[in-house]
Amino acid sequence: MTGYFSSLKLPDATSEFKESRYVIFGAPFDGTSSYRKGSKLAPNAVRVAYDNLESFDPRYSFDFSEAGICDLGDLQEESTVDEMVESVEMVTGIIRKEAKIPIMLGGEHSVTVGAIRNFKDCGMIIIDAHSDFRDSYHGNRLNHACVTRRSLEVLGPDRIVSIGTRSTSMEEYESDEFRKVRFITSDEVREKGIKSIVSEVRRIVGDRIYFSIDMDGIDPAYAPAVGTPEPYGLKDTDVRFLVNEFSRNTFGFDIVEFSPQFDNGNTAMLAAKIIQDFIGSRK
Ligand code: MN
Ligand code: MN
């Protein structure tokens, strides 16, 4: 795969592909983003922020430089979303076939559609402000506003939970398909507490999970630099809790929709830290 990838490496990525447990790669693409583009710059912004984290975290009493992380660098940026999704599908398939855990740095959310095609045996947890449930948007079924709908087509009904929802069009809301995904609003999480949703989520997604974090699911106060910010979101620690709770059942992971040029530095650090929270709680 050499030559296909380029870019910086995550500081704790000390493993070669062959010996690794976790395989990081960037999917730099923001071609369908409707509002604040720039997520194609996110993978390296996360790597640079990560460099300011300690390699050790006492919360997990774990040293990430010993985790077995390989960083392949970034996929080539394709000119169309179809090509980008295909490219993500291919590389994620290779990683999963080798029984390693892919950690994809988007890019806009549409790249997740490529990954999920290799996880038909899994349930799915999505963190997102938006339901992403349009059948097509701006004439494109792979638009980043259609990710949950496309994932439903791959996985089937009652296997996906999307958490942090607070933006849905009436067209999406009134579709029959909408009831086939469990959308848990950020208000519901705030009212009942994050722990209250664990058993329901577990029942729906089962014990094999693909976990996708659209950074806009988190409140803009913690994660301001996203393509489509939406007020009244999840707390950073709510998302950490879910990542910790479900990491051992997670076989594929991504962080998407971070647009670095709108950042005050916090979004990049949070994205970098979430990678540690995922790996640290799996051990
Ligand atoms: Mn999304
Ligand atoms: Mn979103």
C-alpha cells in the first residue's frame, strides 16, 4: 500500500501494519459539505494536536506508544464522493480482513458509508447532531446528509442507534424508515443522564459494533470547529462515557466532520483525546 498514502503520522503510532492492532488512516474529503468545508484538513490537524497529549493516561494506566498503533497516513483525496467512498471501503476491508481495528479520520461523514460496507455483521453507534437520514441531498445519495440512511440499507432495521440528535427535516422525520433507527436526542440524554441509555443501546447494537463520531454531536462549546454546528449538544464527557462503555465491542471506529479552520484548538484536542479514550478503554 506504500505510495497510496501520504502525510504525517500519529505520534504514538509506533507499529508497522503487520504487527499492529489499530490502524489509523485519514480520509481527506469534504466535497459534499454544504456549509463550512475544510474537514479534508482534519486528519493532520488531529495528528498535530495529538502530539501535545501525554503518551500515558492514568485513567487507563496505559501507555499508548505500546498499543500497537499503525498510521498509514491519508488516502488520496478523490474528486468525487463515489470514488472516495470506494477507496475507504477498500482500505477498511483490507484492515478488517487482517483482524485489525480501523480508526478513520475524516473527512466529512460520507466516508463512513465506505467503511460500514465491511461491517455487515455489526450494529452501529453514531454520535451526531443530525439524523443524516435524507434519501438524497443536492441530487446525491452519498451526500454527508444521507449517512444514516445508507447505513440502514447496509445493516438493516433495529441495529443502529444515533445519539445526540437535534436536527431532522420533516421529510426525514415522517418517513417510515425513520423508525428503523433509534435516534436518542441530546435533550433525552441531558434529562435522563447518559448512563440511562446504555442497556437500550446494547440491546439494539449487540456485541459487535461500528462506532462513528460526527464531532457535531458534541456541543459546539466543546467542539466548535465542525462543518455544520448545532446548539444544545452532548457533553464531551457523555461521549467519552459511551466510547469507554462500548469500546471493547467496537471493531471499527471513525471521527468525522471536524473542520480545523474554524477551531480555537479545542476540537482538535478533543478529537485526539477521543482516540486515546477508545484505545485506552479497550487495552
Ligand atoms: Mn453526520
Ligand atoms: Mn452532523
